[in-house]
Amino acid sequence: MPGEAVALIGPNGSGKSTLLKGVLGLIQRTTGTVEVLGTSPAPAGAVGYVPQADQLDPHFPITLAQVVMMGRYRSLGWLRLPGRADRQAVAVALEAVGLSDRAKTRFGELSGGQQQRGLLARAIASGPRLLLLDEPFNGLDQQNRDALIETVRRLKADGVAVLVSTHDLELARAVCESVLLLNGTQMAFGPRKEVLTLDNVQRTFHDVSVEMDEHTLVLPGHDGY
């Protein structure tokens, strides 16, 4: 639904990234259909995507603003140069993630958290109706985590729907109305408060001991959970 977010939670290899790529049409389906925003495939330019790790060479001489402008390429096509509307979209996206003052900084010189926020700005610049985030908190310090949460909240307030793959219950509780628990198949789906229970999470992460409190999910022996 517009302005709402769903958290995808499950162990490594459970299918979270595969599901996101399926929504994007990046992998071949073995069965069934995928309908996104009422159509199949997804409408062109309507879905923004922030992957776990980007393929940009950190030594490549490209600025943050140029990276964010990549989000406009679908609307630009091959022949048209960026115009006023495109530059404005980049400026708005950088403002949304709090990086306006770093626009001319070489992308490789930014911290890991700033790069992640820059990639989010690239997705925002495309003007998506649906935003897909794949483990957006990986490697972020608290300042960048807080900035990301606030950005997602603003996007939702503007009517953008969000689908986020995460191991972080803080993010799920902060921005998501619904939760989908995955482990090769759907384990549970529904409103966050009903689905995100210790019993459901234990069944999803069935091969490890699970401890939950209001803010964290602890899975001993599994780094990053």
C-alpha cells in the first residue's frame, strides 16, 4: 500500500534478496506470477532499488551528485542531457538523505554509511512509487542508521511504499507496518505486532537459539543478525 512498509526477515539464504530481485524481474521465475503496482512486469521507472553492495569502483572519478544522477537515466534515455528537472530531482534526493553538502565529493571518498545513503538518494531521484532496500543497515554507525530511518519515514509520508530486507528489528519496528518471515518459504505474514513474536522468529531461525527483546534479535553464532 502507498506509504506503508513491509520488512522481510529471515536467515541468510532464506530467499529475501531473491524475492526482491523477483519483484524487479531480475531473475527467472520457475512458477507463478509477480504483479507489482497492479501490473506484470513492474511499470518502468516505478520501482527503486538499493542493493546490499553496489558495483561502483571506489577509485572511479565520479562525484556523489553524478552517482545520484544515474537514477534519472531511465527517464533521460540515451540522447537527452540532464535538464533542470533532473538536476532538481538530484538536489531533492541529496537533501532527503542529508548529503547536500557532499554533492561534489568523489563517491569513493565518502564513508561507507554516506555511500549507502548516496545509493538511497540515487533510488529516490528516480521518483519511485515502490522502494526496495536490501539489508540497508549493514555496516552503518548509529548516526547513519538514524538518518536512514528518518529518510524512510519521510518517503512513506510522501506515499512511497517500501519493501525492506533486514535482520534488524529496530528498523522493522521503526518503519514497518507489516512483517514477512521467510526461510525458503513464507513462515508468517501480517501486521508487525502480530507476526514479530518470539515463537514465530524461533520457527523461522529454527537451527539456532533465539532471544528477543523490545529492540534486538540475538542469534548466537550468526554475525550480523
